[in-house]
Amino acid sequence: MTTNIATTKKQSARLLQCGVSAESADMYYQVPITLSQKQRGEDILLLKRPNKTLYNIDTPAWSLSALLALLPKRIKRGDCTDYTLNLSCDGFFWDLEYTYARYCGEDDSLVLLEDADPIKACVQLIEWLTANNYKLNEL
């Protein structure tokens, strides 16, 4: 099992298509600079300083904490119902959902996304939010 600590280049491209600002990324992929790195085709994942300007050849990347910071903790639906963001793990899958707790203890889900990779679930939720005209947190 491989563990990702940040979005992949493809996931980053999807976030940028959703209008997520590259400035909100806390990491970035740098193009290989040494001959051995170029031969192996490896990318270098680096932490991004807050005042760092990315070059056109750099690809922004978001850690799980940066992705969670983009997600609004509460969203309102057209009928003024408040839905709260919930993150949970059953040991195998990560669930990200916006729920409305009813008075009798039942939950209504507005959206539920489930994946073994929490970063992938966050990217999918950001895509869902922007496609449904919900605003992300600004960092």
C-alpha cells in the first residue's frame, strides 16, 4: 500500500480546474533538476513557504490538512438547512459527508464520499462543492 502525503499532479490539476488558488497549496512538485532525477523521471515534492511564488513549471500540491482547511465546516442548502462536515474512518475507508442532524438522532446526508485515500475523498468533495456552486474557504 502506498501512502500519499499530498495530492498527485493529476489531482492538483483537477483542483486548479475547480478554481482552487495555487496560493492555497502548502507543497509543490519541482521539475527534476539533476541528471539522475531526470533519468529516473522523479518529481521532487517540497514544502512551500507562504511567500514562495511558484514558477510555471512547478505544480502546486495540497496536503490533507490544507485540503481540509479549504472545506467549509458548514454549508447552507437553498432551504436554509445547515449541513455540517463530518470526517470519519471505519478502518478501511474514509468518509467525508455533509449531514443534517435531525431531532430524533437520524442523519440526512447532502453528500457522502468514501475512499481508502482521504486525499482522494477531499479532492472529490471539492469537485462536488464547486460543481454545486458552494464556496470554499479562502486561505
